[in-house]
Amino acid sequence: MAGVGKLLKQAQKMQKQMEAIQEELAETILEVSSGGGAITIKINGQGDMQSIKIDPEFLKEDAEFVEETLLAAVQEASAKAKETSEEAMSAVSGGMGGFPGLM
């Protein structure tokens, strides 16, 4: 059963790598702008919003337009964080191709 021991060691190594990547993602700040820079969102690689800045001049626009632009910015920031996280995790899980469900 040497194969099981080797597999467990690989899984432990992968888990440590994943934990390190999670820490790195928590510290990675992504910035997304929308509406020509009227809205700027900072989000970390784990998808936690860090800040939202809105140009005061932009708030003078129609409320529905401001809401749509803000929603688009939030969705874009969320997608960017998800993509960043998935890319980082695939770098670790790539070597475990024959074991779906481990992630």
C-alpha cells in the first residue's frame, strides 16, 4: 500500500500549497473601475470587497444609471476576483487531474 502513503503525502503537500495561496489571495488587492472611472472598487483575491469609491459628480446623474453602473462594477470586480482565485487554485490542483472532488 505504498501508493496510498504517497497519495496522502501529495494531498498534504497540496493542502499546504492551497493554504499558502489562500493567504496570498487575501492580500492581493484588485482594482476595477466603471463608468469612465466614476466608480472604483477594490476587492481582494478571495472576493472580499475592500472599498468602493464614487465620484461625487457621478451621483448627480440619474439614480437608475448610477445603480446600474454600480451593479456592473460590483459584478466585474466579483468576476475578476473569482477568475484570479480559480487561476491560482488551478496551478495547485493541476497535478491532481485524476482525482476530481478533492477541491
